[in-house]
Amino acid sequence: MLIVGLVLTGLAAALHVFIFYLESIAWTSSRARATFGTTLEEAEATKQLAFNQGFYNLFLAIAGVLGIVLFAAGNSAVGATLIIVGAGSMLAASLVLLLSSRAQAAAAVKQGTLPLLGLVFFVIGLLA
């Protein structure tokens, strides 16, 4: 269970790195606009906000990955703390998105499923 939790948390981090890329680097590209359903004009107008939000996603991913590395290196207390904080924050952000915009429910589910499963399996593995 522990390994499954670590892998799922790693996948959640990878997804958040991809979201960082879309929001902070490729925000006005046709791919990012199609993903987020924005026009070029909307993307240009919100570019600075998306840039900042992308880094938020990157920092969550870094917390999760650093936690995995530290946990695997034997520093279980700090590693587990970072995993729970990183994945927990990813999950909380997806819940905020879901509760603030029902139109974004599909995006919230995509954003929150991996960290939720990662947390569940990781905590079960810790308790086993």
C-alpha cells in the first residue's frame, strides 16, 4: 500500500508540473486555451494571474516529490509530512475549484483524484 501511495503521489506531482507548464509557460498557446476553454483575448487578459497560479501548482508538486525522496531516503517523519501536506493541498485546491465553480467539476475531479488516492494508500500503508 505504501508504494502505491508513493507512486500515486508522484503521478499527482507530475500532473501538477504539467498544469504549471500550461499556466505559467504556455498559457496563450492553442493547447492551453483549448484545455482551459479560453479565447486568445481572455488568455492575454489573465496571463499574469495564470502565471502566478502555475507556480502555486509547481510548489505543491515540489513538496510532494521532496517528501517522496526524503521518505525513500529513510527520513520518514519529514518525508511523510511533506507528502501529506503536498498531496493534501492538491486535494484541497481541487475541492475549492469544485465548490467555487460547478462548471469546473470535471477539471476538479481530474486535479483531485490522484492526490486523494495517493493520500489514502499512503496513510493506509503507514498505519499497516
